[in-house]
Amino acid sequence: QVQLVESGGGLLQAGGSLRLSCAASGSIFSIPAMGWYRQAPGKQRDLVATITRGGSTNDVDSVKGRFTISRNNAKNTVYLQMGSLKPEDTAVYYCYARRLRSTDWGQGTQVTVSS
């Protein structure tokens, strides 16, 4: 189990960019998959992007071409670079680390995009 701490959220205008960071309390090298979910007010938590131990990435259609996920194993950190932000990207963004039998979650970081 690792503790995950997100940072980098904030308030910005549409069209802007932001980079979220997810710092783990321990090594992420062996974690099979890490990534980001988001939850808008009154809605369910939805997957945004995933990166595997081998570096393969996958993201949802709504963020393709705008968001990029990456990981730095040496820093035990996963990043979400977000660009061309839209008001509909407003949500709490949660980092996760998924193993075979368990998933760890961060506490979330708020991203608010104004029009």
C-alpha cells in the first residue's frame, strides 16, 4: 500500500493549462497501473487516463489530444498535463494506484475551469 498525494489543482480560465502531480509515499516501479479519475459535482467518478508499469498510456475520448499522462519512477510521481481546458473539465481529480488485489487512492485535488 502507498499513500498518494495530489497537487497542482486550481482555478483557471478556459483554454488554459495545468499540471497535476501525484506523489507516492513509496516506490511506484512495480505498480502495474496508475492514473487519474475525476468526479464532477453530482456525477460519478470517471476514469481520465491510465499509465502502466511499462509506460503504455490510455485516456478517454473527451481528453484525447488535450491531456497527457506520464510517470517518473525515480521520483515516485505520476503527472497529468492538461491543456485546452474546458469548463466541463471542472472536477475533483483523484490519483490511483492499482494492483492485482487492491487500489489505493489519493485525497483529490480540485480543478475549476471558468468560461
